[in-house]
Amino acid sequence: MRWNYTPVRAESVATLASSLSTTPVVAELLLRAGLAEPAAATRFLQPALATLGDPFLVLNLEAAVDRLLRALRAKERVVVLGDYDVDGVGSTAILVSLLRRLGLSPRYVVPRRLEEGYGLSRTSIDRALEEGNPDLFIALDCGTNSNDEVAYLRSLGVDVIIVDHHRSTEPPATGALLINPHVHPLPGDEAWRYLCTVGLVFKLAHGLLKKLRAENNPVALAIVLKDYLDLVAMGTIADLVPLTGENRVFARHGLRVLAETRRPGLQALMGVSGLKREQGIAPTDISFRLGPRINASGRLADAALSVDLLLSEDPIFCDSTARRLDDLNRERQDIERVITQRAERYVEEHFSAASGLVLFDEAWHPGVVGIVAGRISRKYNRPTIVLGNEGELAKGSGRGLAGFNLVEILVVCSACLESWGGHPMAVGVSLKKARLEEFRAQFDELIRRGRDGGTAEPGLELSGWLDATQLTEQLMEQMEQLQPFGMGHPEPVFGVRGIRLRNRPDVFKEQHYRFAGEDSAGRRLSGVAWRQAERLPPVSVPLELAIQLNWNYYNGSRMLQMELLDWRAV
């Protein structure tokens, strides 16, 4: 594995460290993030809720608020349809909860992935209208280019609001109030242009409460908007949007709200996930524990189950539902494990020379292939699309790498596809099986060109070099100012010199190992390596390590731990 490191000017590091009264390590990380000005760096280190922009600066948001006010005053019938992932589920829960507190009784529907497909489909709309036509239909995390579906709703006399953040090359839906900063970018909107739907719904809620509070509405005055940030943080982190601008504000404060959440559903979900709130909630807890359980219902059952959980105040229901989601997640993991193993064999046996991977099998479950795509993409360092069987179609998901915009790539491939959409790093795709080879060749060629003929060998981008003596709890505490890490603000990877292992690493579960080393002063340092048991570092040899730092909690205490990504002998 290649280690890449581009030094930062020592004078710049020293100047910024002095201005902020911080360490050179933190100063270098800030400079790498493009935060050379002390004022900008301070705002980044201290992201305040007060810095959130006026919600009415988002195009069409004020018109949507006014339409919601009409619905509230006339006690209209409202239907909310939200997508089945964490972003869509959280968005639905926020809006339904808020409208209930303000006196409405909105119905909510989540598309059934296997029966109705993604988003604002005609079949999901018809199911939403089974109890009668509403006055207002609100689509969340879908619907940007659903022209036919919006026209159908309008023909029934139903008004439509769409809140979405997906990009599309097709004309946006007309006849609806569309809130989507990617479709309607405005000068000066950089801070909120990259919000996912749950962030946009929070701004919609902010705007609605702002107008109601101006009227001295007692219910609006009593609502603490900050209490919804737990759901905002979950959707923002799970949906892989950049954790910069207002997304950083939402994630930083939302993680704190999440750790103290009073929602019985989230408390139950944390319980089955093995989370201990007193240790705080990290983005990885959402990515690998809470998020997959919420998503599991949409992948294998009915995602409305997750919305029910987030809205419920019944502890007994929440406990049983959380356990049901945990069971579904285990089932999902079993299916995913089998598909991942077969996908890896496909790559090794048939596509080892490919720059971009398109994998398909008739037996694969379309509901879990997105997770497999992420695993394959990371393992082989290549943009990957994994497709399952859906009748005459091959349908699935893709995951990208830094430097490759999957949306732009699929624009070029669109003639091969029946439907597609998503973000630069994550897309959904469907195509006729007869066009699979054509699509595979075109996708591979586009990725190959994007690499400029370069190697597909995985590389590590180092954020800095440290001597082992610098690995201290004080350093970790200083780095906590930079959290949360995530998309657009990756967790630092450090190269570490001056360390030797004391003993042979301890392999566990046949895949991972723990190790203990010492620095030049003889101080003990410990770490863990995941899925690297086939390559153990030698003992008593000077090593260079590529690591990330984290806390290891055990028996009520915490200690600094290295997470080993790669090693090499000096």
C-alpha cells in the first residue's frame, strides 16, 4: 500500500498554532482542511447553532412554510411520504412529529423497496391514497424529477411539497414546491447547499416555528427545536454528505443531543446496539450500529417500522420493535456476508484488471447490495456497482471513491440505464439485463480514464507524521476539537515512527489482532488491527505505522488506542 504525504510549511503551522493557542498537530490538520485564517479556523473548531443561516434564504422554503400554515389553520389532511433510508426515515419522523404537536394528524408512508421501488412511484402514491385523497402531499428525500407522479397528484386536486437533496440531470418536477439546493443553487448558499433531506426538513421546521412564534403561538413557543437534532445528526452522518458548513453544526450538536435523547425508540435501539450513552456517541456508532438497524427494515421488510419506532412513546412497543430491527439486521448481515464472499470471488477470477467494477448475480438480494458495494469498493480501491435480480432488470447500488463523481459518470452511461440517481459517492441504478455488458464496459472505461492510466493500488493519505512519544491522551483530547469526522472531513491518518512491538500480536476471531509496542522511552502503547491477521508485523524491529487514534473504553475507564491501517519495517 502506498503512503502519500504532502508536507505543510512549518512556518504556516507555527503561525496558526500560535494564533489559536493550539498544538502544531491540530494546526497542521486545520491547514490541510483549508482553514488558514484564524477566524475561519475558530468557527470550525467552535461550530455554533447561532451561525445557522436564515431558513428563508433557501429557495421555496418560505412558500412551503406558508402552505403548511394554511394546512394547520384549516386542519387539512396531510400525507408524508419519505424514503426508506436513515435520512428519509429521520426526515419523516421530524415532520410528522412536529405537525402532530401543532395539531394535525398526518398519515405517513414509506415506499416498500421490493414491491414499489425507490422514491415517489405511482404504486407508493396509490397506497398512500388508500384512505382518501389528502389536501397536501409532502415527499421527503425523493421526488425531485417525479414529473409524472406530481402531475397525477395535481390532477386529483392535491398540492405537493418536495424536500429532497438528490441531484438529477432530468428536468425537476413542476407543479410542486421543490426545496432542493442542488436544483436551485443560489449565490452565498454554500453553507447549506450540501444538506441532506433531514437538514432541509430541520430548516423547514425552523421556518414554520419562526412564523408561528411571531404570532405568539403557545405550542410553537414551547417546542424546543434543538431536540430534533438527534435525528438530524443521524441522517446527516448516515447519508455521507460532507461534514462541513451547516452539516458540521448539525453533526456536532446533534451527536450531543443524541447521547442524551429522550426518545424511547432511540433509547431502545441503543440498548440492542450495545451503545453506552455515557461514553458519548460517535459518527461510527451511527454508521455501524444505529444506521444499519434502521435501514434493515427497509432492506428486508417495511421501513415504516423504523418510523413507528422513532415516533412511539410506548416503551414496550419500542423495546419489541428495536429487537425486531436487530433481528432483521442480523439477517441482513448473513445475506450480505454470502454476497460479499461471492462478489470477491468474481473480482479475483474475472475482473482483477478492471478499473471500475460492475458485479451482478441472479441470486443476490437487491436490498443489501449497497452495503456489499461499499465493502468491495474499499477492499479493491475501485468505484463499484453491485446489482441484484429484479425480474427483467438488474438493480442495485454503487459506491465511489474520492476523486470520482458517480453522478457525473452515470450521466455518460445513462443511455444504458432504466433509472438512476443519488450522490457523488453513492448511487442507485437499474438497467435491463441485456445491457449489462455494455454498461460494465462503459463504466470501466470511464473510471480508467479518470485514473489517467494510474494504478489501482490502494493508497493512504497521511495527515501528518508523529514520533511515538507524541501519542498521548493530551493529543487525543486536543484532536477532539476537530470532531466529528466524516465525509468531507476525514479522520486523520498519522504516520508514526519510533515504535517496536514487545511481543507477537494476539490474533482473535482468526481475522483481527491486538498488539503492544513501546516508544523510545519504553512507554507502552497498544493498538488493534481489523481484518489484517494474514499479515502480522515482526517483533523487536523498528516499525513505521499508519494509524488512527481512538479511545478504548473498558471497565468504566478509557485508554488511548491505535487503530492500525498498515505497517512497514524501517
